[in-house]
Amino acid sequence: MLNILYLLVGVALLTAGGEGFIRGALGLAKKWGLSALFCGLVIVGFGTSMPELFVSVNAALNNQPDIAIGNVIGSNIANVLLILGLCAMIMPLTVAPISLRRDALMVIAASVLCIALSSKGVISFAEGLLLLGALAAYLTWAYLSEKGQSAPAAELHAAEGQEIENVPQSMFWSVVQLVVGLGLLIAGSQILLKGAVGIAHGLGVSEAVIGLTLVAFGTSLPELTISIIAALRKHADVAVGNILGSNIFNLLGILGVSSLIKPIQVSGRVAEFDQWVMLAVALVLLLFLYTGRRLSRTEGGILFLAYVVYIGVSYVAFAS
């Protein structure tokens, strides 16, 4: 019970810390006159992945590579199956593929790159640099191609920043929220890891299973919050764009930073099963964007059910 309490407290602190960090960073960005495009593309995209970053970095520092990589891959799976599934059940999602095309293809490319790098069983320091270099190249390409234009993708990224409410108006409160948010993220990641490892030992399952399921779900809550709010406001493009951006940052940024701290060992089940599930759900999302352009409540229910099945298979077939 104590470990479950640790897990719940860790998730709560990570969620609050992620939201505080985003609000503080957006407040500072507006004070500094940074564009809405930059705020949506970089601050919101990176900010919603902050819980994943702190948890994976902490796991790498504590010699828990299964949690470090499981958190990233599990979050990407949860983002598509769980979050978009729930959003579509709440409000059917109709999107304009032209505003999401580049980012959807980038998620596929990042997934393939990570699978290729992990094929030998470890993501090294040099490969971490490659992942971060790919992220920097993507951000530069996206920003320069959209800057000063009324391109659909530029409008989408600008709208992502506008979905965040209660952004502080003063420099002082922006800094306070940013600092407090970072503190909560650090504390939350440590407490969540303590609870997650304890639960894994108590249930007799591997740390990879816990990282791919409980930890991944907990760190995906900021994406869940923003996407559901966007769906309720009938901003489907923002909901889907938020998920795509988060998945890109997870794969290229978080795995990159974590492997710079310590080479990330890739467990057998992740290499043989989970990373392929991650690629498959990314392809399903791409197919949705290029065909029906609408995710109905029934299709959202199918995605949600697929996530339930994935969780079940994780604990039954790959528990050890």
C-alpha cells in the first residue's frame, strides 16, 4: 500500500510540476516577446514531455534502464491508444491532414530510428547525440519553414500555446511557477520511481513492465489534460498535434538525454515486442490522418480497447 501511495503522490507531483513549468515558461516567453509559433512548437511540445524526461533521467542515474526506455515507449503507445481514444470517445476528432503531415511522418521516422539504434541492445552516448541532433534539426526545420507564414502547421503550433490557461502575466510569477514546477518534477520523479520499483518487486514483475504501463501512464497525464481540453473545445487538430509533438520529443529528446547520462540497455521484451507496437500505433495514426480524416467515437473506443489489451498482454505474457 505504501508503494501505491508513493506512485500516486509521484504522479500528482509530476502532473502539477509539468503544468507549472509550462505556464511559467509561457509567461516568460510572452514577456520576452517570443512568437506564438515558438511557444506552441517548443515550450508546449517540450513541456508536456517534462515528466517523462525527469523520470527517465532519474531512472538512468539509478541504473534502471528498463524504466528509462519503458517510460518513453509506453508513453508513446499510451498517447495514441489511450489519450486519442478517450478524446475521440468524448468528441469525435476531425482533422486537417495538411497541418499534421510533417509531424506525423516525423513520428514514424523517429520510431524507425530508435528501433534501428536499439537493435544491438543498447543506445550509446554517441547515438544519444544523434537523437538530440535529429531533434534540433526537426525543430529548426519546423520553425524556419513556418516562421512568418500562415501555413496550417504554423497556425496549429500557435494554437497549442493558446490552449494553456492561467498563464502568469508578470515576470515574477512566471519565474516562481517555473522554479516550483521544476522542483515538483524532481521530487515527483524520485517518489514515483520509488513506488514503481516497490510495486514491481511486490507483484513479481519486471521493471520494464512497470515502466511501460504504470510509469508511462502517470507521465502522460499532461498530454491527456491538454488533449481532452482541446477536444472539448472542438480543436481536434490541436489535440492530435499535441500527441504528435510529445511523441517526437519523447523519442528524440528524452532517450537522447537519458543515453548521454548513461547508455540505455534495451531489454529483450522491449526490442521484440513493445517498440514494434509503438511503430504500429504510429502507423495507425498516420493512416487515420490520410484516409478518413475523422476519428469517430467507435474508432476511439477501438483504440482504447487496444490499449487495455496491450496492458493485459504486458502483465500476462511478458510479466517477468
